[in-house]
Amino acid sequence: PRPAPRRRRNARRPPAVKHPAAVVDTNVVVAGLITADPGSPTARILDGMRRGAFPFLLSDPLLAEYREVLLRAKIRKLHGLGAPEIDQVLTEIATHAIVRAPEPRSGAPDAKDNHLWALLHCLPGSVLVSGDLALANHPPPKSPVLRPREFADSLQTS
């Protein structure tokens, strides 16, 4: 008998995510909410978080940071949402998150980002998704930093 034909890999389909979870930096969430392009990498990531399409880590301090930044007057002018709508988005995000309460850590290029390092430490091998070049140039130990486009492209499409 003839062997079954080999299934050709679809060149358009990116490989599945290879990390146990992601930590999504605030700048990605903000960019995902204010973009006018629903197909942009940041919009796809935010949509995936709201639907639970990939595993991601969240802590109370990171959720509070998302809220604080999204409610800044300058950012509110860009997305046009009020506090109730922002709270709805954050509730959707939190519903699908892997919530952790990490021990404080240090080592981030900016001390304000130490909570990201702490969260990454909760699940070894997790990836930080950020548009912050300082974080990309000085990644945490054993956790890569991916730009939003790199991470969005790594998500398995259905």
C-alpha cells in the first residue's frame, strides 16, 4: 500500500505558542485598545486576552496598572471609553488570566517594571510581551521578551 500523503504545512499558519504563558505589558494593552486596526498585533493580543485564546499571567498590581493607565485623561481621549467600559474590558481580561501574587523581585531596567519580573518568575519559561525597548534589550533571566508582532505571529490561528 502507498503511504499516506504527507500533509503540507500551511505557510500562512504560524507555529503554536511555545511558552507556558505570557505576561502582557501595559503598553501592549493600551495600544490594543486605542488602535483603529483590529488586525494589528496589539489588537489581536488584547482580543486574545479578552477571549482567553492563550495563557497569560496577571497580578493585582499589573491589573491596577492597566486600569490606571487606561483611565489617564490623555489615553481616554484616544480610546473614548469611560471607567465602566474600561472596567468591563479588565473584567474580561481577568476572567481568563492565570492570576498570581508573586513575591517582590528586582532586576528590571526600570524599577517600575520589577512587578513584571516577579510575575514572570511565577511560571518559568513564560514570555514577556512588550513594546518597551529597554525591556527587550535587557530581558529577565530565562524569559524572552517578544515584541507584539512577534508574539501575535506565534499564536496558532484557527
